[in-house]
Amino acid sequence: MDWSVSKVSRMETGVRGLFPDDVAALLGFLNAQSKLREELLLLVREGESPNWIQIGSGLPKMWKNLIRMENDATSIYNYEPLFIPGLLQTGDYARAVIGAGNLELAEGAVDQLVRTRMGRQALLSRYDAPMLAVMVDEMVLRRPVGDAGCMHGQLQHLLTMANRPRVEIRVVPFSAGAHPGLEGPMVIMEFLDQPTLVHVEVRSASGFLEEPAEVGSARVAWRGLRSMALSPEESVRLIAEIAGDLP
């Protein structure tokens, strides 16, 4: 069967939804008996939607799936209205964000999540690193997270990352008013030979969306945000200005 290893892996791990055509082709390849074929195809057709949500604890399975998807992606488009995207966070900033949002976690658990978040960033240093386009609300840059040193270090890190050829950072300014990003954060991931996925996360619930309508809606929101955002050059100047104003 002319399937990629990544496609088979996604089907086996449950990261990718099962589709009747794929299951029918696989059952035909395996010469499955007619009765078994009908039963399995019925389960697929009547099964849950290919969108799924998982509630996590500790290091959630969906975090592992997100890391796997990020590593397979050729392009990642990430909008965040509340904090710096994980792929661009410093360790101090990540610790402050994770600790503030998960008050019930022990220090050791926070350390584990911070290490995991920092480990995700290794993909940006690969020779075949994905193109990363990030948009953040201006409030993200102005909200003090951690102490002044933490925030200054985070903004300086953004300026450094903005110089990378495969990283683009844009800011949606206050002057944009109401915009599509008010619906919440989103990550759109494109792949070489697989359907586009949208990752959404709200507190301890996260999920992947792959239905065409959901992906199309996310793309429309991204284009709307991009049209209202500052250019990369203007964004860098604003980030530097805010960093310079910190005590």
C-alpha cells in the first residue's frame, strides 16, 4: 500500500481519525473476510467524529501527540492572545506561565512540564525546521509575567528568534480593535503528505481538528488576523520598544 510511515503511525496511535476509505483499503490488502469487513466498516462509519478532545493530567498524551505533530509539520501557524507561544518561550517565562496556570502542581511536576516545553523547541534548530509563523496580541507583550528580568529576557529572545529565516513574528496591536483572535488561540499545522490539522487548547483540555470545515474556519481567522497585524518589521520595533521601557 502506498502509505507513508507517518500516516500509518497516526492511525495506529489514534492521533489521526480513521476514515472508511482507508479502512476498506487496508482490509482489502489483508484479505479480510466479508463479514469482518462489514462489521469494522460499520464501526468506523458510526464512530465518533474525527475531531477529538482529551483531558490530561501530568504530562498529557495530547502533549506527546502535539510534539509528534510539530516534528512532522512543514509549516506551523500559531496565534496566542494570552501568552508567548510555547515554541518561543524562555525557561523562566515558561515556568512562570505553567506555575500560574496550574496551582495544584508540585514543583517537580512544573519542572517536568518546563523541560518538556523547552525540549519541543529543538525542532526549530533542525536543518529541515518547519516554517513557524507566530502572531500574538499586543497585550501578551505588555502583561508582566514573572519579574522584570524574566519579561525582559523573554522579549529579547523574541527579537533573537525573529532574525531566523524560518521564523516570522507579528503583533496584533490594540488599535486593531475587535478581531478574529478573540475566539481564542489556535495552531494550524501543515504537512508534506498529510491533511492539515488545527490544534486547540483550553486549560487542561486540548484537541486536534481535521474536518475541512474546521480547518477552513481556522484559515479564514488566520488570514483575517494577519491583515490586521503589524508587519514583521513593525512588530520587531514594537517588541524592542516595550523591552526598552521595562525597569
